Amino acid sequence: MSITINTTINGKTVSASAEASTSLLEFLRDTLEFKGTKLCCNTGECGACTVIYNGKPINSCVTLAADANGAEITTIEGLADGDKLHPVQQAFIDTGAVQCGYCTPGYIMSVKALLDRTKKPTQSDIEEAVSGNICRCTGYAKIVDAIQLAAQKL
Amino acid sequence: MDYFEPKTVSEALSLLAKHGAEAKVIAGGTDVMVDIKYKEEPGCLINIKKIPGLGAIQENGASLRIGTLITIRELETNKLVREKLAVLWEASHQFASLQIRNTATIGGNICRASPSGETLTPLLVLDAKAKIAFSDGEKTEPFASFFQGPGKCSVGSKGLLTEIDVPYPAAGSKSVYLKHAVRGAMDIAMVGVAVLITPDAAKNSLQDVRIGLGAVAPTPLRASKTEALLRGKPLTVALLKEAAAMAASESSPISDQRSSAEYRSWIVEALTRRGLEQTWKAATGKEVA
């Protein structure tokens, strides 16, 4: 059964149809072509598909696309202002917090949500914010550096 | 797959009556979506998130009424939960990841009826009750008799869990939720133990003791023999040792990819001992002697 989903993505209203069983991740990537949000574990365990849903970071792979109806969603594509990267994106580059890069969009969305809710995150705020994101390359130290740098810049 | 977004509880119940075992109720979706992808797509999905009135936390005298759609993050950040239901707060705080806590609901965690469900042993030791709507009326059932096996509970295929009623523990009570897992976040508990104790007025003995064991039997359970052994007595080193061993004997764990049954038994013993020690000290200001 196909359903119509009316939602707001990165500030723009969008209307599209999808099968009722579609996940928000599939809807974003395959229907709307927002390929920045990554498919990885597809079971809600790795955080690569993190988007901001009504102000909160969630795993889009285990969210029903139908729940996007009437919601406001921010994806990685919604952060940069033209060619100017968002301070969180720039901080990941400046600290070398990106290696293979596959987990990076998910991390950046988790960090964006963290810095939206607290301007001066403590170490434990940072750990909590990204505890649902897995990176198999960096060893995490540089990611924490990036978060601290982004917090200073914002 | 058919898909419905009922706007009332009675509409949801009619859909459940009509579609029967083919229907699956979805709220947060963190478990159901994984089943849809990797197990089986249900014939019909009933999304209850649009039903008003199921997403509030309200104080009702000496208890808290928690709507089934309350997310784990909403539990974790609720002042009353933190102050009055510390053991439930601790379990919410240790639940999966922030992303999952923002989506997963308490009703979903309960109806999933997983032996390792994080909120279940806290609800058991808090003597909480489930409010379940059926087409022929509403039923209130204590969690002590609610769970029937992995994935099976009193809600069945025709009912809808609407609210959880959690009485506040007696004044002076102390509680703790201890989870044994390899990874801090996202990991399913190998063993989860919830302990709640109430000392007598003189703080010399255990007036009430409640111990909940998770992930070590087909359902989360209360270690009732261990509780009976402890009730009315001062907590001594010898009694603590006996109680911890008894709690392990009341569990019936399985071996799986997370750990062996034998290891789980040891952990039940260790966490029961630790939980009793910690709560005794917090409630009486004394070491176990």
C-alpha cells in the first residue's frame, strides 16, 4: 500500500509517495535522493543514518517514513550555507576527525543536535551525544577534539 | 502491507479485531522496523503514534501514570521519574543510545516482552501495573503476571497497552538498576538486576526487599524466594552471600552469543550481592556487617 508523505526537509516542504513499510532512511535516500544520510547497519545500532527529527537526533533506518508526515527533518545536506560549511563540518576537517568518512554525516548530525541543545557541552555530554555512533577508523579521540573545537566556534 | 493511523484507542481496537494476528502495532518502530526488514512484513501495520492522550506523564496521588507513547528519553529527562522512581530512571539512562531513546517508547519496550527489556525489571520491583484496553473493556494487570514468555504478554493480539501506573516506593526506600554488558551504549544486557529495599524505621532490618532479574529466564522475573529469605532481617555478610546464591538459583538462563548460562548465573549472583550492598548502605548509612 502506497502512502503520501508531506514533510519538511532542510526547511523545504516536500511531498512524495512511498510504500507504507519504507523506512525514513530509504525514503530520504531512494525516493528523495538525499544520499548524504548513510545506510550502514540498518538495525539502529551504528548511527550512520542519524538525522535530526523535530529537533532530536534519531536513527532514520528504524523510523517509519510515514512518521515524517508533518515533521521537520534536517539531514547533512541542510547544514552548509552555500559553499560555506557548517562549523561542525569544518571542525571535523580541521581536526582530522574524518578517515573513511562513512560514519561522518551521522556523527555531524549527532553533534549538531548536541550543540543545538547545549552551548558548552561537558565531556559526559559529548560522550552521551555520540555514544550511538560507531566509527571503525579514528579511535574517537579526534572526533572528540572536533566536537570541542566546534563548541568553541559556535 | 496495509497501513493505518487510528486517531482513537477504540479505532485501533477495531482494527486489531478486524485484522487479528496479521496486524502489528507500531509506535517508535525501533524493534518493529528491524522485524519488517529482516524477519517478516506483517499483513497490516497499525501506527498508534497519532492517538492523542497516550503521551503524558502525570502524577496521581502517590503514583505516576506514564502514557504508553512516552519515549525513553522523555522518561530519562522527567523530573518526577528521576526523583521518585530512581530505578526506572537508571534503566532509561542506560537504554541503548540517545537516538534510540528519542524514538523508542516505554509501551514498545514492555509489549516487546523481551527478557532483557531494560525497563521491565524496574517496573517489576516498583510493583507497577499495566492498563490494557480491549474491545470489551479495560483491564489493569500487575507486571508480576503480565509477561508470559519471550515476545508474549497479556496484551496479546487484540489489546492495546495504554498506560503504566507506577506507585512511588515507600519513604526511605533505595533502589538500583545494574546492567552487565560489554559496551556501554547500545548493548543488550547479558544480565540486568533491579533491587529495591525499604528499611524498618530504626534502619536495622529489611522491612521490604524486591529483586528483579532480567535476561536470565523466558521472562523478566522477581526473585521471590530470595526476597522472602531477606524480608524482616538485618543484612549480614552471611545472609548477603546466601541471598545472592539463591537469586542465581532462581534464574534459568540460556547460553547464547552474548554469554553462557553458567556465566549469567555468576553475574546474577554478583549483581544481586552488589545491588543489595549498595541499597543497604544508601538506605541505612551502614556497611553490611
